[in-house]
Amino acid sequence: MKSDVELLLKQLKTEKSIKGEIASKFKHTDKNTAEYPLLLTAMQDVSERINTIEAQIKAHTLISSSVPENPEFNTSPFSSIATTNNWNSAFTFKLLYENEFNRWDDFLKNHSTTYHHGAWLTIIKKSFGHESLVLAAIDGNGNILGGLPLTFFSSKVFGKFAVSIPFLNYGGVISAYFDIALALIEQSNAICADKKLSHIEIRTMQAGLAENVLDKKVSMVLELPKSDAILEKQLGTKLRAQYKKAEEYRPTYKIGKLDLLNDFYKVFSRNMRDLGTPVYGKNWFANILSSPAIKSTILIVYMDKKPVSAGFLVGNDVMLEIPWASTIQSANDKNANMWMYRHILSYAIAEGYKFFDFGRSTMGAGTYKFKKQWGALPYQHYWYYVLASGNKKPELNPDNPKFRIFIFMWKLMPVWLTKIIGPQIIKQIP
């Protein structure tokens, strides 16, 4: 951890030096010259890099001290592989396709995971058309020692690549053995070359698996108390005042599944348009809700009998996650979003979960601050990249400055049009 921070500090010093050089040129450059907009773009880019590095430094500092204070809980919200636990014996690799996903699921019964199951890979294919397989490590008796699920993409715009696991926050290698995990990452180079991919993106919470890594994201997770009354007390006066403010508008809520999908999608699609982000097709959510292998539900908040806030929830053994949530802008001043989260936390406690996962955020961003106020702690993401020769790490995300004009234009579209165009675009952006 210390060496990571030291490296980031060196990078920060270099970027600040570059920024200083660019800033000095502004003093001698007329706004009407061709050089001025180039300098402006360069200044924006270096400022974004500085903000990212500063956030990463802050993340390393906070995460190193993010230890749950409640001694009653010994369970971590995320499993990790001990670097000292190794197989140290012979094994081979095997590709498991859809007709063998049941074998993969049998292996996963001894591993706590939310998204690695074959049901998710099948839903991704059904919803978006992308094929998946599992790169498995097999011992001499045919037993699975570990695996890496991979979903493959191919488009004219973004090329050919693979992700573990797309459209979701978590994925990557599952194994009890660190040397098996390293070997699976290394073997994915052969898949990258064989299928002529530009890259493979591997989303994990496991440190130390490869050199090409992106670690600017964290998951914000709250350790839940045993009762709702204890939670109400620990949230504090200021936070309670915020979500109780919504009560003057007489909100109500419903919890359900497919019966609430239309209301969920109405709020979600409108919010995605307002954010400038292409929306998933409704079938993605319908397929998740319809799967008996996935524990999912929807919570909708209503004001004046109209849906204004919506949360899509996915649970595993110990943790409930909210991978998708939206509130229409007109309800923000009424604190509908705060009121929704308070009732979702009550639901999580009532269902017996030990943790609530608020989802992924960039350190210091608005969503990070929103989640932090509930008492959530940051847990580091490590996204590794297996790259074809000469390729750089991809940036298929809204933080990429190249997408600014697209985001601006998307916000101007009518919601009905984004529902038609959006699913065709977002299915190629993992």
C-alpha cells in the first residue's frame, strides 16, 4: 500500500509540473489564436488526471483504515485469496461453455459470489446477445480449482474485446488458490490472441494479480446493525432530518418484482436521459427478475401516486446490493431519494443481511459523498487489463472526456427516443 501511494505521489508531482507549464503559456497566448483551444483542452485533461490521482491517494489512505468497528461481525463483505494459499501441483486449463455452466455453478457453491453464476452469463446472452465462457483450471481428477468467466463483445465502433463480468460491478477470478488466480490471468493472454481481441477487462476486488490495473473505483458498503432501531440511532440527527423531510409530501413505497417493472423503468429511463447515459432495455431487468437463481427485487417510492424514486436490488448470502437506482429530478428537492434509501436499509435488515452495498463510486465524487454520509466504508476495486501487443487500456466509460459531446447531446433527446436508441448502444458498452 505504501509503495502504491509513493508512486501516485510521484505521478501527481509530474502532472502538476505539466499543468504549471501549460498555465504559463496561457499568459502569452491570445484567445483568438488556433493554439488557445488546444491549450484549454490540454489544461482540462491534465486537471482531470490530477483529480483522479488525488482521489486514488485518498482512497488508499482511507481504505487502509477502513476496518468495521463492530466486533460482532467477523465476515468481510468481499472474499479475497490469501497470497500464501497456493495449489503447488499440476493442473490444466479447460474452456467451459454454456452447456457446462452447471458444472461451474457446482464449484461456486463453496464460494461466496453474486455475479459469477452461469445464470448471469445466460441472462447477458439473452438480453444483449453476447456469448460467454469460463476459463477453468482443472486438477488431475477433473475437479475445478478456479475459473475466470469471460463475455465477448464485437462491434464496428469498439472492436472485439472481453469482460469479466460486463454490465455488473464484480467479476474476475474465483479460486481458493493465489497461484491458480495468477495462472488464469496469464492464460487469458492466449484467449486474447486466439480470438484477436484488443483487450480483456477483469473486474475484481483482489489486489496483486497483474501490472495493468485501474484502481480509481471503490465500493461503498455499510455494515448493518441487528435492528432498524439501532440503525435509526446511529444514522444521526442531521441525516434523519433529511429523509424525514420527504414525509411532508406523504410518500409511499412498494416492494415487488415484475409487477413493478414498468414503474421502475419509467423512473430509470428518464433519469438516464437526464444524466446523458444510454438506457438498458427493459428486457435486461425483466430477465433478471424472472430468473429463479437470482435473488432480486424492486422498491418504488411514490408521491401523489406517481413513481419518483426506484431501486433495483440484488442479494447474496450476506449482502444486499443496489446496482441500479434512480430519482427523477423534480423529486430531489423533496428528498425522495433519501427516503427511499432509508426504507431500503430497513428492508435489508428485515431480510437478515449483514451488509448493504451502495454500489461503485469514484473517490470524492458526488455519489461517493452521498453514500459516505450513511456510514458506508470504501473497498477498493482492481480492474486488470490483458492487452494485445501495442494496445493501451480502454476508456469505455462516461469519465472519458471524448464522450462529453455525446453526453450533452443525449440529454437533449426525448425520453421515448432514448428508449429505442439507448439499448442498441449500451449493449456494446460494458
